[in-house]
Amino acid sequence: MIEFKMPSLGADMDAGTLVEWLKKPGDAVKRGDIIAVVDTQKSAIEIEVFADGILDRLLVEPGQRVPVGTVMATIREPGDLADAGLPPKAVPSSASPPAAKSSAPVAPASAPLVAARGEPRATPAARRRAVELGVEIASVLPGPEGVIGLGEVEAAAGARAPAKPQRPGGISFDEMRKAIGAAMARSHREIPHYYVSSTLDVSPLMAWLEAENTRRPVPERLLYAAPLIRAVARALMDSPELNGHYVDGRYDPAEHVNLGIAVAMRGGGLIAPAILAAETLDLAAIMERLRDLVARVRGGRLRSSEMTAGTATITNLGEGTADSLMPLIYPPQVAIVGCGRIVERPWIVDGKIEAAKLMTVTVAGDHRISDGRRAAAFLMNLDKLLQSPETL
Amino acid sequence: MRMPDTQKVHLSREHAAELLRAMLLIRRFEERCAALYSAEKIRGFLHLYIGQEANAVGIMQALGPEDAVVATYREHGHALARGLPPSEVMAEMFGKATGSSRGRGGSMHIFDAKRRFYGGNAIVGGGLPLAVGLALADKMQKRCRVTCCFFGEGAAAEGEFHESLNLAALWKLPVLFVCENNRYAMGTAIERSESVIEIATHARSYGIGAETVDGMDVVAVECAARKATDEIRAGGGPRFLENRTYRFRAHSMFDAELYRSKSEVEEWKKKDPIVLFSHWAEATGLLAAGRQEEIEAGIMRDIEGAVAHAEQAPWEPVADLLSDVYTPASGGPTS
Amino acid sequence: MTGGRKITYREAVREALREALTRDERVFLMGEDVGRYGGAYACSMGLLAEFGEERVRDTPLSESGFVGAGIGAALGGMRPIVEIMTVNFSLLALDQIVNNAATLRHMSGGQLSVPLVIRMATGAGRQLAAQHSHSLECWYAHVPGLKVVAPATVADARGMLWTALCDPDPVVIFEHAALYNDESEVAAGGDLAVDIASAAVRRQGTDATLVTYGGSLKKSLAAAEVLAKDGISCEVVDLRSLRPLDDRTIMASVAKTHRAIVVDEGWRTGSLAAEIGTRTMEQAFFDLDAPVGRVCSAEVPIPYPKHLETAATPQVDGIVAAVRGALRR
């Protein structure tokens, strides 16, 4: 059965109105015969047939307007049986040519990345980078305008310094510098500092650490800062005059050691957010907090409690080349522990010269609360702890 | 000065004074504009009409307020002759908010819908189809009005010129085509741009009654315009005037005039339409001694007033930048 | 390079025209006021005297006619350079350009070739109001069969014409009218022809990519300079060719900077900026750390007064703001 359809007589013809049929069912038609007259937007046009056969059914009435491609009649080919079935409906069949296969490159349909409600607004580049760095995008704190960009992801991953300085909490570096300046000026002006130093043999600590780290899987390996922080925290618990806040002439010793960790920021500036209740954390927990803190300092997203809750501070965790340092106390704290770099030097042990790994630790204390004897006791305590790293 | 035989012009003393005043207003106004351009008060392109004043002034005498005018980018003269207030035209040149087009158009695009002044069109030939359409609307609405379309001889090379003439003639539309043939399409002399240098010939080839007129003679222009508009109003379809004229100044302010000689310009300046007319009018007693000075004084006051107005007028605020892109009520798409 | 010398963009165009007329007998220049007047922008000053009326042809004001004649002459073996005074006037010839120049090769099944070069001025900035100021490059860049270039530098104004003339297909050259007085160093001699298919990185940077062309290049470079003072490093890509677009250069830059801002004097809707933004989304989506920004002309015919014209078109301040927006700082 052949379908006789409303033809397209031009690209701008979308429909036509049947004026009349020139043949009736049962008539023989042959290719080229005019079998209908159709009125178009332009004029009435005679429509020819392109097949031989017997006109079977007329599906469109004169006066009826139908879209291009509508089957208007069926034509029986020689050999076809008369159609006894239901008449097909006058509906447009595929009138338009099959969609051409585009030879032009089509961008692959990308998975929709429209954030579901409540999901973070992360840029495509940030999402890709997060996958590369193994960062869960939901765990990344958004930056300005609530957007997680490349910078936020890299900071969250603690990725190594991208080119641009980040701003902690929206504070500019100028403001940061000013704030540090003001705090340190106040410290220098108001706090009568004293300093007590001691050079400690950290060879046992480093040896233990090396052995420990070969044992641990890579992601769980420790920096020496972790046992150092733990030892300082524990030693401070035994030195209440070095761990607390001095405000308006009154000293409040702290119950826990919220140990401020001085972290240098990219692009300058220094900030000392605290690891809260550090004395209660094991090495793995301290390591995790440390990583998190550094990443968030660089990403500029510290919590305010971390900024104000420090009860004492530890600084210069072996970074750089300074053998020893004389730090200023962060008010309202009353002590700060400055650790120089670890160097290998000759050291006399039991009357013999040995090569030892040494670190000079300096405690700055507030003379209004304590005196040097207190700090010296702290240092002895610390030394003892460091000599038995396995107990930390 | 020769008075045309066909004249129906009633040249009263008042009318003579009015013709002189209208031409002088254009001349002095534009002289001031040239100075203001150099002072950077007026920017963009400034095309002066000086030398051609008899055309706008003569033609306008035959038009009533119900008739329409379509002009070119050299349209200060047409605007003033049509009766647009010099202060509004000057403010437009300054780009001020009180200008006839609120400052949006500048020198080349002066519009005044209430005076049926359909603007300066800066696309050569662009006004002709517009005039045909205005006339078509009049004809379809059975209004007895004329649309007068000014253009230069340069436009005769454009397809739009020929298409418009054909349409107007075919549909017998009430259009008065006024070709101000000043011999130069910008810097191209008519002999270098037209195969037929009598432009009226083209009109005749479309079956349009056409005349060649001395465009330096305001009375001749007025006579021709009256005759043509009478015929148009009588239902005769379009008419065409080719006014032979000359611009005394450069095409625009930034034009070295390498394409014509100074002596040619000087030769034409001897036919200065204002000088010729005032001499003739004085000689024939139409213009009393001292009358021109009075007129000049009045014009200078008007121009000073216009400049003062333009100086003081406000700029349109930048916040209104997107206004008048669509009719406000239509709430057209904004990006 | 055989030693530099300073010439203006206008002189560069004139030199290129002179070189073309000298090198190839088939080359001729035609357009409104190109002869006696010396060109509306004085680009062809002196060429009539040098090459004569046959080869430097003043045309009547009949854009459709003389552009179409250029197409015919190209079919007939000549190498015409047709100058159209401004892009607004070119609309009178749009039929010939789009329906003939761009289609003849295809319609004839590859039998015909239209080696035609059309030059025209474009752009705002001179208070010429709404019939002389538009940037319609995008309209031409829409049309398959045309090549569209926008020399933004003196060297490109000097070097693109010959390459365009050597091209077997129609090439439309857009010269932003605000550039004609720009001065810059070009080589004294030798072959100055440059390619007409690639984009050029005019300034290296790491934080954001400014994609631009024509008259907006200067503004983009100025904006990059302003931003550099704040430690923001912009890469500036000069498209040079508007059709075809050099996707590779654009995407390479975006992969580096992760942020793209398109500066385009055309109207925003349906603009080249829209096209570039879409391509960037298609080809560099996962490199993007911010939505692609656009600095385009406001959706209004260009108004006459200076302050409104300035407000309607891309300016340095707007570009700077768009970059900051993309960087979220």
C-alpha cells in the first residue's frame, strides 16, 4: 500500500487545504497523474502522484486543511488486496526529512552539574580538582559569594601554595598585619616577659618517629610536631601558671590546654589558632587537627573559638633555620613556647661526645603570674616526656 | 533675478521679509554651529547647509502643517524652515535632554513628530522609501496630504531611489520628491557618479512629472513647489523637483575639499541665494531699506537665546540609557 | 624584521593597499570616495594619482551595486578590494554579500570561487549616533562562506590584506574607526603578510582570560594593566579572526586561567561574546572556575551624547569590574 501525502512544495509550505480530488477510489492512477488540487499559501496547485496503482481510500475531505506529510489517500499497488481494515487516521507522518547527521563536532552532553537544593555551589573546575585531590566537595567551606572555587578546594586539600594569597575570614593582609602589630605592641608594652631556654636532646624522639613512621601507612604518618605538641600540652597541664588568661588584673588558669599553633600564612602574616583540649588528644588526632588547621588557615576559614580560646601557644615548629627564638606572648595568654630548629650537633653523653639531634626550646612567661623557676620546671618536665616518646 | 512665468506666488512685502528671514536664520544658525563645533560643544558629524537655504525655505512655503517632511543628515535648514524652534535644534546639536530628539540623535537626526518632521536620515537614500510609506498611509486613509522628501543627487545612484520612484508612481502616491542636486556626493562629483547627470530624467522615466529648478532662487523654488504640490493634491500622483544648488562649505567639518577647486566655490558664491534675493527684493521695493538689518538683529537674538538654552539645558542621566528602545507600555524584551 | 619604523593604522592600511595594487595587476580598489576624496578615513589618499582611475575607482552611492560588481569581478578573474564606508552602510549590500558572495561556491557545487576582499569601518566612539556607530561584525561572522577578520593592531592592518587577497574565498575586513590614528612599530620591509585564521595572545596572564577583538583590544589591555596593579594577572586574547574562531587558543588560555571574560562592542544578545561563551562552555566547562563573563554594548542604538555613548559601549572600568566578578574579589 502506498501512502499519498500532502507534499511540501517549498521550504516555506507547512500545510495545505484540499480543494478537490480529481480521482475517486477504484480509479487506476499512474505515476505523473494529477490526482488532487491543493490550496497553499501561494495559490492552488495541482498535485501529481508518483506511483502506479489503484486509488484505494481518500482520507481527507475537500476543504480540510492538513499539515505537510499528512497521508491524504492510499494507493493499492498492483497485487495488493483491497484494504478492508479501518481507515488510517489522517495524521502527519514523518513529513520532514530525517534529521541530518551533523558532521560538525558536537560537544558531549555533560552530566548536569546543577547543584541540587542544599548542595554547595562549586565551579566545574573546583569539582574536577576536588576529584583529583580526593576532597569531598561537601566538606569544603565555600568562599566569597558562597561559591566553592579552585582556591577553596586546594586550600581544603592543603594543596601546595597556589599563586594567590588567601584572606582569612575576609580580612585583608594589611588589616592582618595591623592586628598582629597591635597585639604584639600590647604584649611588649604590658607583659613583663622573662625567658628561660633549654637545649633538649630530641634524638630519642626522632629515632622513635622514624621507626613509628615506617610502621604506619603513608596517610597516617606523623610529623614530629605531633608528639611535640602532645608533650608540650601535657607539660603545661602540670604548669598552671603558664596556661590560662590574664584579664584586667586577674589570672584564670585554664582547665584544658588549648594550644595555639602559630601558622605562617601564604603571602605573609601569622596566626595562632588553637587545638582545643590538646592534652586529651592522641597523636593521630593531633595530626589530623594540625592538618585541618593549616588547611583552614590557608583557606581562610577558621572558627572564632579557635582564634580566641588559646591558653598558651607554641611557635616555630622547626620551620626555617632559627636555632632559638624569643617569642612574644599573645595576650591574654601568659606563656609561649618557642621551638628552634632541630640540628645535629656534638653532644656529651656520659662523658663521651656523640652526635645528637638538638632543639632549643624557649619559654616566655609573664612575670605578673610566674617566674623563671616555673618555666624551668616546665622545661624539665618537657624534656622528660620527650625522652620517652613511646609513652606519648 | 528673473520671476518665473508660472508663478503663483503672492510676493507681498511680508512674504518677502519672511523668505529672507527664514534663509538668514539658517545661515546665521549654521555659522554659529560651525563655531560651536570648533569649540567642541557640537560633536559627531556636522553637515552644513549653507548655500542651499533657498531649497528648504522655498519648498516649505508650499507645505502646510498637515504635510510631512523627510530629510537627510544635512537637515538643519529643513528643520528650521519647517518651524522647529532654534532652541530645540541647538539643544539637539549639543546632545542635551531638551533637544528635539532628547539629544539622542544629534546633528544628523533631528525629529519632531508634532511638526510631522520625520527626521534626518544618515543613510543616503534611506528616507525615500519612508516617504513613500507615509504617503501610502495618507492615500489609504483618504487624507489629502503631501509628503515631501528631500535628498541629494548622490541618492539617485542608490537602489532605494529607483525603487521608491517606481512605487510612488505605480501607486500614484502623494509624494513630492525634492532632489537637492549640489553636484557632490560627499567628495564625488556628479559626473563621476551618475551616468545621467540630469536627475529629473530618472523621474520622467518612471512616469513622474519632473522639473529642473534653480535651487539658488528661493522664489523659483517656491513657485515650482506650489505648482507641484497643487498637482499632487489634485490626485496627480508624485512629482519630482531637481533643484540645482551648491553647498558653500565642506561636506562635513572634517573635509579637506580636495575634490573641488576654490574658484568653483567662489563662482557659485556669486549666486548666494540670500544675497541675490535681498538685492532683488530691495531693488523691486519689496524690502525696505534697513529691513534686513532689523531681521538680522532679531535672528541673532534668537540664536543667542538658543545657544544659551542649549548651554543650560540638562544632560539626560546615564540611568536612562536604555529608554526609548521600545515603547514603554509594550514592555519589550530587556536583556 | 629589518628594523622597525612607526606608522599609523591608517598608513598601514594604505601601505597594504599600495602593496596589493603593486604586486598583482588583478587587484583594484573600489568604493565610495576612495579616489578623489582619498577615502572617508583617508586610507586611500594618493592612490588614485599613483594607480589611476582604472584601478582606484570611485563608485556612486550604490552599495548593493558596487559590492555585487566586486563579486562579479572576482568571478571574472579580478581581485577586487571593495571599501564600504561603514558597517551601517554595508547593510545596503548585505543581500549581495550573504546571498551571492557567501553562497556561490556552495550553490555551484564548488565550481565558482569568489576571491573578494571587502573592507569596512566599524564601531562607536566618535559621537556619530545610531546610523554610523554600530558593531555588526557578528552578523557577518554568522554566515558560512565568509571569512571575517578584525585587525586590532597596526601590524595586522598592514599584514592581513595581502593574505585576504590570496584567499580564494570572500574575506570581510573590519577596521574599527577608533584605531586609524593609532601608531605602532612595524618592520621596515620584507614580507609583512600575516595569517588570518589564528588568535593571538597579546598579554600573558594567569588569573583570567580577556577574549576580545578590534577596537576593544586596547581597552582590554588597559584593563589588564589596571588589574595588574592589584596583583590580578590577565591574559588577553585578540581573536583577529572572527570567522573562523580560533577555539584552540581561547581554550588553551581558559585552561590556564580558569576564567574567561569576553569583551565585545556588539550588542550582547546574539553576540560574538555569546558564541564564544557557549563554545567555552562546550569545550572548557570543567576548566571554568567562574561563569564566562561578558562586557558588551548596552541593548540600545548608540546614542549621540558622549556620556551616553560611553555608557553604552564597553569601557575599561566595566572590564575591570567583570574580571573582579569572575575572581569573586
